[in-house]
Amino acid sequence: MRTEMLHIDPQSCIDCGACVEACPVDAIKSEDDLDEQEEPYLDLNKDYFDQHPMESSGLDAPKPLWRKADYSGMRVAIVGSGPAAYYAASELIGLKGVQVNMFERLLTPYGLVRFGVAPDHPSTKGVTDVFRTVERRRNFELHLGVEVGVDITHDELAASHHAVIYAVGASSARRLGVPGEDLPGSHAATEFVGWYNGHPDHAAREFDLSGRRAVVVGNGNVALDVARILLADPDELDRTDIADHALDALRTSDIEEVVVLGRRGVAQAGYTNPEMMALRHLPGVDFLIDLDEVAIDPVTAELLDSPTVDSSLTTKVRVARDVADQAPNGARKRLVLRYLTSPTEIVGTDRVEAVKVVRNRLEPGPDGSVIATPTDETETIDASLVLRAVGYRGVEVPGVPFDESRGTVPNIGGRVTEAGGTEPIAGLYTTGWAKRGPSGVIGTNKKCAIDTVDCLLQDYSGGGLGEPAMREDEFAALLDEKAPDHVDGTGWSAIDAAEKAAGKARKRPRVKFVSLEDMRVVVRGD
């Protein structure tokens, strides 16, 4: 649940190649096939197992009793269609007798795999091939264009299913809370990501790319993604599934420098090592870190000297220092990473003109955490575009408990409770970011979903879930009445095929529809 990349124990591996064939995202290579840019992964892999020796995985343990039960007649609704939702569905459809109905407000499934993964990371999107196998099962139904809480209520969904799993993710952005945050030219990175990925909610947004410098606040993977897209060669992006409107805008972009600000030190940076390492080889871009930015302060030194320090943390520091040691190549574009730097104000009269920042120092917190405390050292960075990438936050679904402080559905192990409560609500579950907050990578959601489904199955087997008050045919009639234009799996297949056909003509994976009406035209066969 915490590892940031796939690891394979070099001592246990027998080079059979089975994992290479099975991996849905082409993440595995033989060490003999690694190029110069990929060779550092050998050390990353080895260092991990030096610290985490292989133990029994428990794969030979017998299945728990609730996994062997007969679930004939059980109906489960899943709200959301991202990785967490599909992993939950995958766990359920293999059980005897279960019917799974998935509901998504958009007309396309896959959530952040479609709308969050950067277009220049196509192999990561290969996980949708696994999800397509779920869609082909007879006991699985996809209902697109159905917003729970708007088109149908949570109570109606609960009355027609034995259990409801909310896998609605975290679709809004956290705020900085600084003056000038809402000036034109200051945007949440989630909007920018949705824009270049063709999300219908963000396709019409406009971003001024006429200035020379952009500032990205935050240094997680999303921050690195948006920085990379801003500096990428448009001709390279033209081979991806980036939205056409974004590609057109990036072709005329004048941005030459992106500065990424992280409020804490290099050891506490939010990005994963693979994302950071990929930046070292961006064509036509100088990747710069000042040596002062990665100086080891006493708090970090104590952390690195700990015998239990995680190998990924020491690698994070080493990679950043390696970048700092490299001389610039004189490229036209520049990517600059800053640490221990926080914005205090976004400055401008009618739009963004600069960002005021303060230098931080690290101090140990009372709970053992590392806290960034502002100093008296300040500066102003001229910029015409600011993208705020300080985290995602969940959005409340009407009729479903919501924890305002965490931005999640309150739960204990996946069983939903009232906010601040400890008593599970019968038949109500959650998984993914809605359950644990915006953390982890795509694969993290699989274990998360398995844990939630196990809770559901235990409750059903133990008699804790009552029979639905509404028959299946009654609910189908209700759905047709309240969401008459909803799209099923066949309709999604038509949209998918049309996008791929348009992409084939242009030597791209697909050309995404961004208009809901255009999608409905395809579904209707017009």
C-alpha cells in the first residue's frame, strides 16, 4: 500500500518472463534490455529488497470462508468508474451469483486513468485493458451519464441493492489560502490536467500561455506532470491522446521556464522517484536544482541517519543532488525545482504578474513529523501563470456521510460511518481516494478495494445486509424514467471505437471526444 513503484526481488526472480506478459502497463523489463536512462532502476530495485527482505506472501493460504459462499441474488452498486471502482467490481464478479451495477456521471469510464494520467504516459493507461475484461462479464452492467444524488438519490440506490460502494475519488482541488489566489492566470492544477486530458468539465477553460515563466505550487506527481506538459515538444505530444484544444494551445505557447515550489525539503518531496527520474531526460529542457536547495539540514540529516530510513527517501535525496551537480546544457527551456519555499501572495493588478514566496526551515514536530516554518527570507518570482498543485479533495455526494476536515467519506476499514461516528451504516461502503484520501498510485487501489469487498462479504455472510426493498426490474424502470439518456456498455464501446478510429487516421492512440453531445451522437448512431 505504500511502495511507489513495482519491485522484483533479484534473488528470487527466475527470469521466466511470466510477469512481463501479465503486466498490464508494460512496467517490467529484463535488466539486459535497460537503456542508459533506465539503468538507475537496478539500484532502486536492489535497495528496496536490501531493506525489505522477501517474506511469505500468503498466496498459498486457503481462501476465507466468505469467499467461498453462494451469493446468488446479491446486487451491489458501485458509484464511480475509476481504478478503485473497477478493482472492487473485479473482486465481486468472480463470486457465484453476484450482480454488479456501476454508475458514472460522465459518458466515459476510468476516472483518473482517462482524465488524470498524463498523455505522455501511455503505458500507464494500459490498465484499462484489465477493466475491459470486467465490462465483458454478464453479471456486470455499466450505467454512464447517471449522477447519484442528482439523477437518482442514494436512498433509491440503497433500496435496490444489498450494498452500495462509493468509489467517487477526489475531484476538487485544495486551496493555498493566500491573497491573489483567484486572480486570472491562477488556476488549480486539477483544472489544467482536466483541460489537457479532455475532461468535459474543463475542456472550455482557457490558460494564458503567452508569458515566459509559469510557477507550479506543490511538488507531488501532479506538479511534475503539469510542468513537463508545459515544456514538452508539441510534436511529441501529437503522438499521444492529449486533447486537440490543448495541443493547439501548447503549439503557440511562449512559456520557456517552469518553476516548481515545494514547501518542505527534498527528503519530504511529494513526488515519487520514477516521476523525478523521468525529468532528467526531457529533450530540449535544462533541468536545474540549485545546490543550496538540496543542502542537508540537521533535521533531514538525523532522518537520513536513522537505521530505519526508507530506501526510497535516500534515493530521493541522491537523485536531486545528482541533478544539482549537473551543469545546464544551454537549452531554450528550463525546469527549476525549488524546495523549502512557500507562496505568501500571488501578485497582480488585473491578472497574475508575480508570486511572493518565503524561505522555510525544517523543524521537528511533537509527533515526530517534519514541519516547514517560515523564516524572514523572502523574494518575488515574476510569472504570468500559476498552477496550484497542493492536493486533491473529495466532494460530498448528497445523502452520503462526508468528513469535511479530510474531504473523504468517513469509514472504518471501508465500512461507512456517520462523520465522527464509529458505528458502520449497514450496506454502505467506500474505497479508493474517497476512503483513504488522495494517496498512492493506481495499483494501490487494488488492495484497498479487496479490503473493502472483504468487509462487504463478511457482513453479507453474517446476515448484516437486508434484502432490497425494490426489485431489479423496478429499479431499471426508475432509472429509465429519471435518467432517460443514460448510456450502457454498448454505448461506451461505440464511443471508444470512434475515438480509436479517429486516432488511427492521425497515428495517435485515440482522439478524445470532449463534447457530451458529440458522444451521444455516436451512441445514437447518427
